[in-house]
Amino acid sequence: MDPKENDLSDLIAGHLNPQGSHGQRDAFLKRFIDSLKLPETFERTLASIQREHGTTHLTHVTRFVDVVLEFPDYAIAIENKPWAGAQASQLEGYRAHLDSRYGGRFCLIYLTADGRPPGSMSEEIVKDEMKAGRLALLSFQRHIPVLARRLHQDL
């Protein structure tokens, strides 16, 4: 396995896809959603998984969220940053896009090696969004340990 950010995002998207080649149907997706303990209820029938989801609801810049799980009335977006930090205003832009597109019915996941908060968002916004269930900080070490061990071996 080549541990590049895009390859890791492909791997995450592939495992969360119930029609994926892993043959586990929706087992990974269900466990992932349950682990998030989201305050929202939404139809869990998977509508689509998108890689490199464009922020088309922003007028000033288009960026691409690594993985987006779109449900009929909800979205889970994953920004995968195993090594590098977020660019200036990157997560704020993603949050604004998701809010505009999904009317506040989303969770933006910031996935890093150690679960650190994004430096591109103020501590107050991070706290508020986490409390509202619209932001989750996940780590490879804690939340995806098998992949984290593999990454460590490959480096």
C-alpha cells in the first residue's frame, strides 16, 4: 500500500461503499455511522459516495472535500489529513459549503494522524460545531488503528 493522502481517501471511500469489492455490504458503513454518535437522525439508505466533492456552493473558490457520503437528507464529509494540516480557510469553506447545500444537516469529519483540531478554524467555532454535531475530530491512531499500524510500517 502506498500511503498517499488520495490513496487513503480511496481506501476509506471503498470500505464505506456497500457495493464495494470488500464483500461486506453495508457492515463498514453502519459501524462507521454508529461510531460517530451523531445527534441527527437521517435515512441511512446510502444515496452516494463521492470522492473529490467540489464545493460548488461557494462563490469565491472551489475546493474539493476528500470523501462525501450523501444521504437523501444528510451528508457526512471526510477531510483526510494524515500528515499535513488544513490550508487557510479550508475547513471554514467546507463548512460553509455543506451548510449551504444541506441546510445544516451534515457532519464534517477532520481525520488526522492524532485527532488534532484544524488550525484553520478558531477554537470557538470548533467547540460550537462539535457540540452541534456538525464537526468530528477523528484520528487514524484511535479510530482506524489497523490502517494506522500499516501506515506506520510503510513509512
